[in-house]
Amino acid sequence: MIITTRRTALIAGASLLAAPGLVRAQEGPIRLGTLTPLTGAGGPYGPVMANGVRAVVNEVNAAGGVRGRQVQLVSEDDQTNPEAGVRAARKLIDVDRVATIMGTWASAVTTAVAPLCWESRTFLATVSGADSITALPHNGWLIRTQPNTTLQGRKFGEYVVELGARKAVFMAPQTPFTQSQVTNMKPPIEAAGGSIDLLIYDATKPSLRTEVDQVLRARPDIIVLGGYTPDTTVLLRDIFRAGFRGKLLAYAYSVNQQMISSLPNDVTEGIHTLAPSPAEGTSAFDRVKRIAGTDNPDPYTCQIYDQINLVLMAMAVGNDATGQGIRDNIRKVSQGGGDRVDNAVDGLRAIAAGRKVDYDGASGPCDFTDAGDITDCKFRYEQVRGGRQVLIRIA
Amino acid sequence: MIEALLQALINGVIAGTILAVPALGFTAIFAVLNYPNFAIGALATVGAYAGWAGNTALGLPMVAALALAFAATAVAGLAVQWVAVKPLESAGALMMAIASLAAGLVLENALRFTFGNDLRGYDLPLLRDWRFGEFRVGPQQVQNFALALAAMALLWAFLRYSRTGRAMRAVADNRDLALLRGVDPVRVAAVTVAVGAGLAGMGGMLIGLDTSVDPLVGNRLILSIFAAAVLGGLGSIPGAVAGAIAIGVAEELAVLAFNPAYRLVVGFVVILAVLTLRPAGLFGARAS
């Protein structure tokens, strides 16, 4: 009898130890992570993004959680720096044991963090644009809500032609998307008989006068600015001082309202900007407006709002709150028809009732290719006039 | 090509002169206290914010804002010295350097916590450059150049003619002899840190004037400052000025020769070359 008891206890103990992490992970609260740039060049976006996710998590917890389990959110700072991003990702994966990491912003950070995620079976949802990211051997462990640079580069190239420019220079720091951006801008510009050159600069330099001189010697009629906000500010001042009178085109994430307010109007007047457009006018976009407390939420907050909603619903539909569960089920809630939902609370309710859902988000329809890219996205064309960004069109 | 070279030379001399101001602060602290104060980058950021606040919130003109930047950074520098560095004095120069590095991180993040990550611009009109044929020079550049020269002239006069300045030089030349002559080491150390940090703050503000102010203003300079001081000879005042101008010119000329993305290499190559070929630097005798 004693032997049996001892044996039973041993078996019970051994099986407890041998039980796969999966079983233990299926108990207690669900842990999810955000890894956004709270500091560094992405600092204006990261805090708002993390707050957006927290708001969704709070709503879902108040409505009873995911299949009865509460959701715990851990937010870390990648400092817009790959090395800091890797350290923070390690903490999220090894210490907090999150099922997913959401919101990596700079392409260099995402590129560094992605292998850690797929090796540890942690799902990664990013807002980075570099083509190379979805070309990584991630095997389905990664999606992105931002259009890739193939699409963005082509749009920039077409817009350069539309603005009547023929001789373009792309000035950018070294990033994972710099080369593919230029490569994809080239075909439409060259088809119109124009040309484009590239100048890579050091983003930490306090003055870029010599670089601007070098660019102006080629007498371009448009300069395309490919940097982040701090270095683009330096660049714009030096371009203005040099007396350049041609056109300027930039990413809207660098020439944003905050930067426009910090520079004299003369310097920013007339700059054209282009950005993937959130799905304005949709109910999901209205929800993000309310959460972010602004009528004009940035694209990244819209995207991470979509990511958290998709993640929560994917876990519910597969009844599996691990990274594997998200990876295997996310496309079952993002596309393929079903009840149209714009938030996780409604989606979770529909899933509990046994219905299929198809999420339409604040950043767009959120349908993904096998590689993890979105299939469709609109762009927002704006121009700075009198110290404000004026919408030209969304197309 | 000659025009490009000359233009880069002009830009380099101006950038180097402004870099010389914080490099002087760094080297002065090294000369008297015998440790490299790596909080200098964060102190430059403190100065940039102090000057910006003085200019935009209090409406101070440039020279007054520069004086405020000097004063605020002097106080911050003394705080770093007394709270973080001094308690580790007995542990040696390396520990003091590490303590200053840590204190710099604290300062930088305190600024980030207070002011956020937003870029701040001075309340100044941005003017187009003056053109002289193929060359151009910015009015702001010229003003900053003049302010940097004035700050250096004041420092020179202070070291040359004031009793405290002479005491500082005496401690830097021969500490034991100076103490025997009755120089108060605590007072000299405090004045050196205040002046050194103040100069870093002025440098930070001058760079902020030309660019914009954010919590990483000083951080971006630290390698160039260190390279300038090493090149000139750690602890040598004229060496810091010459080193800074040489680094400024080299960084600008490098843009013409290499891909600008490799600019950072310039600083490292200079440090490596000096430490290998002439560890004392151009003007220094102390390191050898």
C-alpha cells in the first residue's frame, strides 16, 4: 500500500515535471507583451501605442477575458535601438513568458528581435516596413500591419513623377529599408525619363551641411527625405539654409505635426508627405480615436490596436493562449468571411457563440499573405501649409 | 572638387570650434581631477535644455541664455561630482569614470522624464546662408563661432589672470607642489568641475541652437568630445581646442571621401591612432 502510494506520488510528481509548458501556460492569466519605442527616434509613437493596447486589454478583461481567463499586459521599451530591443525581448520571452510581442516599430529592431521570437515560439506582430522582414525565415511566426517597402517605394516613385520632378535624390540614414525603398522608387521615375540618386548619412551627426552641399551639387528638383524625426529636423534646417528651392517629399512619420511645430514655418512650408493611411471613417478607427483621445490617431496606434484585437480573438478561436495558438489561428479571424467585427469584445462574444468572425480594423482590412504581409492598404497624401498638415487625398 | 573641399573645411572649422567648448570642459576636469568625466554628454544636454528654457520661457536673449546654460550645468556638474563621483574617489580613476557614466544616464533620463522626447527648437528665426560665390556660411554658424571663441577667450583669461585659475593650473601641473603652496584642493576641484561642466552646457546649447534640443543632444557628441581631448592630449587646454578643430574638419572631409554612414569611424580611428602612435596626444605630456 505504501509502495503504491509512493509510486503514485512519484508518477504524479514526474508527470507534473514532464508536463509540457503548454499545459501550465494554459492556466492562470494570459500574458502578452508590447515592445514599442518609448524613447529614441520612435519616442513620439511608442507610449501612445502601448496605451492603446492597454485600453483594449482592460475592455476585454472587464467583459470576462478570453474564454474566462484574464489578460495581463507587460510593456517594454525598445529605445528605437536593436540592442536595447533584444534585451527587452529576452526579458519578455524568458522572464514574463509572453505568448506574443506586439508593436516593434523600427525595422532594425524588428529584424533583431524576430529570430528570438520564432526560436522561442513567441508570436511577433510588427509595424515595421522593411521588405526584408517578412522575407526572414520566420515560418509563420510573424505578421505586419504596415505595407512593405516594395509598395511604399513604388508609391513614392509614382508621386515624385506626379509632382513633376525628374531628378530626385533620396537622403536617408542606413536602415534595413533604405536600399529597397530606392530600388522600388526607381522604375516609375525612370519610366518617366527621370533619375534617382541615393545619399546615406549618419543620423547622429548634429549638422548635415556637407551632405546637403554634396546633394545640391547634382542640382536635384526634388529631395526625398528617408530618415526619422530627429535627423530629418537637422536635415531640413540645413536644406533651408542652403537655399534649396525645389520640392521636398518625406515620410509622414518623420515630418509629423510635432516636428512641424518645432521648426519655423519657412522651413517646412510645402513639404509633401506620404504615409500608409488608417481606415478613416470606419467604426474601428472611431474606437481608436476615442482610446487615443485625438481625432487624428497615428497609423501605428491604429495598427497595434488591430494587432491586439486579432491576437485575442485568435487565442479564443483556437482555445490556445500560446504563441503557437496565435500563429495557427490568426488568419481564421482576420480574413475568410464571417461576422464583421471591429473589436475583440464583440469578436470574442461571436466566437463563444460558435460563429466565424472576419476582423476589419482601424488600419485597414487586415488580411495577410502567407509571408505575413497585408494584402491591401490605402495611402494618405498630405502637404505642409502654414505650419499644418493639409490632407490632399487618400488613395 | 576644390570648392567642395574648401566648403567642407569651412564647415569643419566651425563645427570643430563649437565642439571645442565641451572638449575644454572635459579636458579641464581630467587635468585637475585625473579622471575622464563621461557625464559630459548628459551635462551638455542639461545646458541645451537650460538655454532653451531661458530663451523660450523667460524670453532671454542669446548671451543671457548662454550664461544661464553655464550656471545650470555648473550646478548639475557639481551634483554629479559630489553625489556620484566623490564617494568613489579612493577606488581609482576607472571607478570614477564609470560613476560619471552612470550619473550621465540618470541625468539624461531625468531630462527625458521632465521634458519628454519631443524635439525643442529655440525661439529664433532660421536664416538662409550668406553666399560668397561657390561658398556659403550661415549667420547662425558665425554667431555660434563667435560665441564659442568668446567662451574660450574668457576661459583663457580666467586661467591666466585669476587667482583661482592659476591655482587650477598649478594643481594640473603638479598636484603635490600646489598643495604644499597652500592651494585648497577641495575648492579648486569644485571650481574646476563647475567651470568644466558649465563649458559642456554652453557647448550643448550652441549645438542645440544649430540643430534642435532633445534628450540625446549630448549623447551624440560624447565620442567626438573624447576623440578631440585624446587627440589634443588629455588634460591639455590648447590641445583640446586643436583636437576639436581637427576632429571637426576630419569628420566633414570624411563625408567627401567615404560613405557618410561611416562618420563615427573617424572618432574611433583617431583615438586608436593616437593611442598607438603618440599616447600623449598632440600637446599632452601627462599621458606618456
